[in-house]
Amino acid sequence: MVKEKLEGGRGSSLWPVSIKGYDLRSGAVKREVSLGKIFKANHHHRCYRNKATVNYIITSRRGSEFIDLRGGAHTVNNWVRGACHMGMMPANGLQYAPPHPCKCYIDEKLSGFNALAPKRRVKDEGGRVKVAGKRLEKGIAYDSFHPSSFTFHPSSDWPTLRGDTARSGSVHTMLPEHMTLAWQVPVGSRVGAPISVGERAFVPLIDEHQIVALHVQDGRELWRFTAGARIDSPPTYERGALLFGSADGWVYCVRAADGQLVWRLRGGPQDRLIGVHGQFESAWPVHGSVLVERGVGYFAAGRSSHLDGGLHMVAVDTRSGRVLHEKTLAGPHYGVDDIQQNFQLPMGHLPDILYMEGDSLFMRASKFDRHFTPQTGEAQLKAVGGFLDDAYFKRMPWSMGKSGHARVLVCDDSQAYCLRMFDSLKGLDPKVYFTPGKKGYLLFASDLTSGRSTWSRRVPIRGRALVVTDNQLCVAGPPDTVNPKDPLGAFEGRLGGVLRRIRKTDGKTIGEHPLTAPPVFHGAAAANHRLFLALEDGSVACFAETLK
């Protein structure tokens, strides 16, 4: 063991410099493998045991360190780790990495249950996965499609996830003081967040691989389009067309009027499928919501900069489907010869729905210019776990500038409107906890300039969908209640949902409406004096002015 001071940080590290192999009978040292400085770190060993195979010892100092017993180079993989106590499980030639509750390396670390295979050997001269097959396919509407006269009011429509390119959750429309349920229609088994432009609303059916168009007056279905795999978030409207990505690895452009395909573009280098939650998906999936700005669509294809050759960042002309520029984000890869300590190493990238602030693109904590050149600096809006993370995990807060932490938030030009579950994010403190059905969730408004709270209220709603308009703040979710006969009923959607409309100037309640089911995450959209909700029972509801 060696003890040395950490470079660029406080304190020192006590770490092993070698692994020794002992004779089982005599106890004599038969072999010693040098570790270099890959164990020099500032943190305790992960809370699970190391594992071994014939060729490797897989340790858990920070994530997964592969100690090569054959004399090869050891590798450091901080971006993948195992669950507490269980750890990783090497078997069947794969590394199984179960779910974990850790925030460390959150900007690059895999979540969920993953099975990782050895690196594929098919590569081109640049070190990236070789591009194969035709990439752009033209649809039946390609030659006849032109930017249409389909009504679009940028200020009062809701054309993309969370309303705009900044993903602010706000829109310039007035909601009536007196509203009622205008219509509610079933559309599928698992509906995603809605958008609305003009006289139409559009929602994804995630597991059915579909986009559905509804008429805003009565909810009648106008058309459906089916892609090749899941669509996890809503399309983006652009000049008479809808752009959206799919887990099949393709980005689609269809006519908003009738759902006819204009073009589709493969985001990744190949058509290679893997199993994901009982369905086939591409190794390079694309999130549904494509960022569109000035006729250019921006998206990321892939699962991690550490997997399958990296993330493919693509900018495409929305009219023709032509790739304008792209960049592959791969690694960074660390080995025994590359590092002097495993502390404060630059991290890789995870994909997410892109958004804009000023003239910069953001993907989680990563900042780029329009050509995907990395930039320094942080976004004002931070969603630590990504825009689609609906887990309410204490260690994955949202924030907007100086707002303080929240579970989810929206903002207009002057204030952020935040919903907070835990009053404190202090860790490892038994006094910091949340009791369902007791005092409720803290809803508060925070001045964007000063960070000062302008009002706050406790609400008995586990908010999953927030919208702010010119006059109202809408909060929808399951009720914060505990039924003794069904304690998990509210959490699991069996007690319906609640929509509360609030005056955004002082937080006072304007109206409250029962819902047949809780809304899906980000499942609210306001447009042209109407409020649309996508619900967990597979239906879409529309609230409009109460008719006299």
C-alpha cells in the first residue's frame, strides 16, 4: 500500500500498487501484477466485493477497473458500476451491471440493468464504427412536400417537448379562469407527452411506436404513423412537418396534415439491434423530441460515448433530410498508462433531449456550439438525470439559475416555478426524509435574477406535469395521500390524479379538477387557451373554457 497526496484536491489517498497471487498450499507469493496508479482516488472502495474471471480481476474502486492477468493494459471504467452489496456479475462472456442508487459520475454513468459485451472489432480507419447501408430514405411525400400554410403561432402554440427550444415549460397564451373537461379520448396503452399546434394535438404512443394526431375541438383521431421502435417523447413541429426520433435509430419527418412520410434518416452508423425491455431497439437509439432551430434539426444517436463507437451528434436540414454536420463523441478511455490518479478525470457523455440557451446547445451537463464543438460553461436550466428521468430521486434535482433545488420546474421570462419534495438534499442524515400524505410538496416561485422566493405554498400533489402560461401555473399529478387499505395506490396510479390551476403571481388556487389517472411525466401542454394532458391510463384529455 502507498499513501500519497492527491493532485488538484484536498487530502491524500491510500492505495495498493500491486495484486499478488499466492500458492494455495504454501502461501508463497507466486505472482505479482503491478497496478500503476489506477487505484489512487479520493473515495472509499465501492460497497460491494470485487469479482474475478480467468483473465481479469474486476475491481470496484470507482466503477469497474479491469485488471488484466495476462499482462495486458489495465482499464478504468468509472462510467459503469454495480448495485450495493451485489456489485457487477461477470457471466456468459458478459458484464452484467445491475441498477444502482449512486450519483457519482452521473454525467457519464449507465443507469438501469445493462449487459455489456466485448468491443466489436469492425472499425474504419478513424477508429469509429464503420458506416454501412443507405442512410437517407425518401418517403412518398418527399417530392410534393413544401412548407405549408398550416397555422402556426409561435407565441401561443406548444410545438415541442416543454414548449420551446429552451425546454422552459412556458407559453404565451391565456387560460380561462373557468375551465372544464372538454373531451377525453383513449389513444393507446402508453401515451407520451403532448404537443399542440393550430387545430391539432399530437402525442406519441411509446410502446406502439406511433404518433397520433387529434383534433383539438373534439379529440377525434385524424391519422397515425408507425415507426420501427419506441418513441419516448413527442415530435417537434416545423413548417408543416413533424420531426421525431425513434429507438430504431432513425429520425423521421412526416407531414403534419396527414402523417405521410417525407423522409427518414438513420442517426447511427448501422442497423444493429439489441433487446431492451422486451422489444428490439437500435444500439444507437434517438430520443423522440428533436431540437429544431432555424430549419435545422439537432439530435444524438447512441447510448453512451463509451459504447458502440460513441454518440453520434447530427444536425440535419429539416426540409430535405440532408446531414449538415455531425460529430462522434467517443470515450474518454483511461488505462494504466494514461492516468496519474483516478480523481477528477474528465467524464464522457450520455444522450438526452437537446435544448438551447442563447446560441449554445446543451445535452445534460455538456455544452456545444451548433457544430457540436464542446464549449465551457453551464446551463441555467439543469436536469441532472436528464429530461425524461421521472424517478423523483433525491440526488437528481432540477434547478434554474439561483432557484435552489426542485424535483421538476418550469419558468417564464421572470420567474422559475419549482416543485420540491425534500426540504434539504443533505445526505446520510436520518432527519432528512419525506413523509407522504403529511405536509405535501413545496411549490414556490423564484425570481430569476435574484433567486429570491416571491411566494410558496404546500400542495398535496406529487407533481409530474407543470405548465406556466401568461396568467396561470398548472400542476398535475397523483394526490399526495396514503390510503390505509392501499398504501401505494397513489404512487402506482390507482387513486387517479389531480389538476390544480394556480394564479402565478401569488400562488393562490384558481381551480382544481379530478383526473381519471395521473399525467405522464411532462404530460401537460397549453396552447391557444386550451390545456392538454396525457394520462397514464392511455388517454388524452383537453380542458377548455366553461361554456355558458
